[in-house]
Amino acid sequence: MDAPLRSMPHSIEAEQSVIGSMIVDKTSIAEAMEVLKTEDFYKDSHKAIFNAILDLYQKDIAVDIITLTEHLKSTDKLEAAGGITYISELSGSVISTANVQSYIKIVSDKSILRKLIRASTKIIEESYNNQDDVLRTMDLAEKEIFNLSNGKSTSDFEPMSVVLERGFLEIERLFNNKGETTGVPSGFRDLDMKTSGFQKGDMVLIAARPSMGKTTFALNLAEHAALRAGKSVAIFSLEMSKEQLAYKLLCSQAHVDMLKLRTGNLDDKDWENIAKASGPLASAKIFIDDTAGMSVMEMRSKCRRLKIEQGIDLVLIDYLQLMSGSKGGSESRQQEVSEISRSIKALAKEMQCPVIALSQLSRAPEQRTDHRPMLSDLRESGSIEQDADLVMFLYRDEYYDKETEDKNIGECIIAKQRNGPTGTVKLAWLGQFSKFGNLDVIHQE
């Protein structure tokens, strides 16, 4: 005999108590809005009523039986909501709103259980149907549970009115805070003026030939984000060890010559500077992983765990070409790099933070009279150029021309910016301290 079908977890009584409390008490509306979404209700009529209450509340219209039923009539949803009699019963059944928080929690918990069941079903189906790619199945399982633990479900269609309403609120906030850096600040004034910081969900590419200071520049960004802006930064170093990065950060923060640090040839002033710098660095939310040859799936898994435990505001990858793809059977390295690039962009969207990936350029700039990198130098690197929201090249003329007038000057060339201008920002190069610094000169391309 077949086992009876079980209904999904729900509590009609708790849903009725929440809706009833929202009708009779404005405070309950605010409390419910903070926790619940429309899809958290099991019964369709409750979804319709909840939506109508939110509409009235957001338009600053008092919520009662009359305004609610009239609003549902005007949107042709009164019947779907159960009719006037049912709405009256909901409000009339509420003796006190004192326990509304408990009812909200019950509704939320039941909703999470339903989502967990759906996610588990999806994982089971994937496990049966995709037995040749265990890593992919594990990644899917982890992503489903991660999204649930972060209170986030898969994105779905939204009407333009809802998207625009959210957009206008953000535009209004920016208008009231003119000049504010909206993303994670770089610490370089002229660069932030062009980019307004590194934005959530963006893939940022920093590319250069060897010895231009890519790692130094990236660590300067991490240092400023963590120490000055209080951000949580994850660094994946596939080339240098954790200790090497720590030394570079220490030299930058303490203004101590890297050679003196490596040889132990430090004077009393150096020790004093190191002591002052080590405290803030030790307490900074900078997390370093130096696993060699890491795959994108491994990186995503580690980011998910770190986000739950510490939060993540910025991810740095040094560098992209040292990563391995999730599929061992790529026809070419170019295809593998393209897959890695697309996965990094997906990581930025999933973590809802900027991901900065460093990239080594080919010898193409060496063949030109002007050795400054160009976007065309990325063409051999798969789809990196297309996937990146912001592409920056680092260049130091002094590396090629010892007699140049631009001694100790680096250029950060913004070659592509999806939502902003391109151009070149000049920076001071303080190589002995593993550091770039601000300059007041901007050369517009």
C-alpha cells in the first residue's frame, strides 16, 4: 500500500494571526514586513491580502477592513482573497497583537522548511540524473543550501514597476549624498572619482605584464578596504604564499623597505613603524587562502562559507591564469580560461560583492613602440574582456625606459568601464614599500 502524500509544512492559524494583526495594528505591518515576503505564505488568499496591505502601507493609506476590501476590489483580487466575510473573520479573530512576533516566526520557519524540501528534491533529482559530474552536483547542492541560509531564493521575474521603484529609491539616496563613493573605495582619490569605487556584483580585471606591480596594487586595494573602510576582504593567492603577502602588507602599512625586512637589516625606526602597523593589520578582516591551482568550484565553496561566518565585501584573485577550470575536458586552455572568467562573474553576482581578478598579459605590448596595454591584448584570453565590468591595465614607463621623465610613476589605465568613463589615472610608485600612492595628475585619454 502506498504511503499517503504529505502536505508541505504550513500553519494556516499562524498565517491568519499575522494577517489579522496587520489589519488591526499598524505596528504589526512593519514587524511583518521586516521578516516576511509574499511567497512565505502558504495559502494563496493570504498572499493576496498580504500584498494588498503592503500596497496600502507604502502609499501611507490607513489599513482597515474597508480600505483593504476596496483596494482588493479595485485590483480585482477580492474573490482571490476570500471575500469580505473572510477578511472580517481575520480581523475579528485577533484578541491581542502581543504575540505577533511569534506568529511571524512560525510562518517564516514553515516557509524555510518548504524551500528546504524543494531544494532537497532538486538535489536528489540532480544526483540521479547527473551521475557523471559529481563536482557539479555538489556545487548545486551547496549553492541551494547557501541561498536558503542567506534568506535568498533564485531570482524570478519582477514587473518593471517594482524594479523602477527600487531604482528610484537608490537614485534619491545618491542625489542626497552627492560625491559619495557608492562602492568599495580603492583608496586612490582620482580612481574613485572615475569609478565611484568597486560595485557589488562587478567583475574587475587588473591586467599587466610581469613586474608592473599587479599584486602590490591589489594588496593596496585590500589594505584600504579593510583598514580604512572596515570591509571584509577575501584574498586567493595562487602564486605567492600567505607569509609573502603578509610581508608586503606590513611594508606598505609601515613604510618599511621590503629588502630591509627580508634581510633583517632593520633599524630602531623600522621596528617602531612595524610595531605600529602590525596591530591594525592583525585586527583587519583580511582572509588569505594560498591553495595552488584552485578550481572555481573550490573558490565558490570557500567564499560561501566565509560569507556565512565573517561576511564578504571584496574578493581578490591573484591571478586568474593560475586557476583550473571545473571541467577537466576543455578542448583548449583558451576555453578553460573563458569558463573560469564566466564563473568569476557568476561568483561576483552570487556573493553580491566586487571580485577583482588579476591577469597576466601576453607579450603583445612588448612588440609595440608604445608598450601600454590595450584591450586587444586580452583577445587571446578567452572571454575575459566580455565578462569584466571594469578592465584596468597597470603600466610603468620606467620599466622600459630608464631615462623617462615619469620616474616612480605608475599608470592605471581604465580601458573598459561598463557604467562609467575610461581614462588614465597616474599614481606614485613606491616600490621599495610595496605601495602605490596618490598623485594629483589625471591624463584623460
